[in-house]
Amino acid sequence: MARRRPGQVRTAPSRGLRPEPGRKTVSGVSARTQREIAVFEDAHAWPGAVADAMARWTGTVHGPARGLTDPSLGGCGVEACCPSEAHPREMLEQALRGLRTEASRELRRRVRPLDELYCSRTIVDSYGDPSQPWWIRRC
């Protein structure tokens, strides 16, 4: 039986879990988590939705202070156009709840520092609606 030499095996590209070519990915997470995110997106959103949400959440958190709590910056406001783009953190929360444990844990490690920075730059709105998510009840 023919076998490849060990050097060939090490230098050959991996045939393991890789995201599809051209699909947006979340930086800093493993290929396995990328694949799980892709499966989640195919079932519940669109390709690249989590990566887009992560980029928008990062931009919001690191952006100017006026953008932290301004609802008009979360999307165009037209439900038919931007139904799930009301807030980038909403898509991330859906992914965190929808992924399996290991993938969710890995994605949460990327989201948690952004959440902490957001909380350090905002305060709790004591008049906020308690039925709203925590990131909406901040000012």
C-alpha cells in the first residue's frame, strides 16, 4: 500500500474543518467554531451574519461615545430592509444561545471583552424597560 512520507503529510494543506471560500469569518476563533457558526447562519440568518454583527459590535464599542446608545445608528429603521440589524449585539446573542457549548464558549471569549468595554463606557438606565435586553437598557 502506498503511503505519503511524513514531510508530505506535514506540509500538505489540512483537509479538516474550514470555512467556505468567500464566507466572512469571525477572527480569533477556531475552524471548528467557524464551521458551527456557518451551520447556525445557514439555519437562522444569512452567510456572514455573525461576522458582520461582530464587526459592527466592535465598531460600536470602540467608536465615538454618541454611537454607543443611539438607536438610529443600529440600522436604517425600516423593518423590511433591516429586520435583524436593529442592534449588532442581538445577532451575537442569538448565536451564543444557538451554538453548541464549545463553540458558544469560544465565541463568548471574543464577545466578553467588548461587552465589558461597553459597560464601562455606559451606565444603567434606571428608567429603561426591564423586558429589553441589557445592552438596550444602558445610556
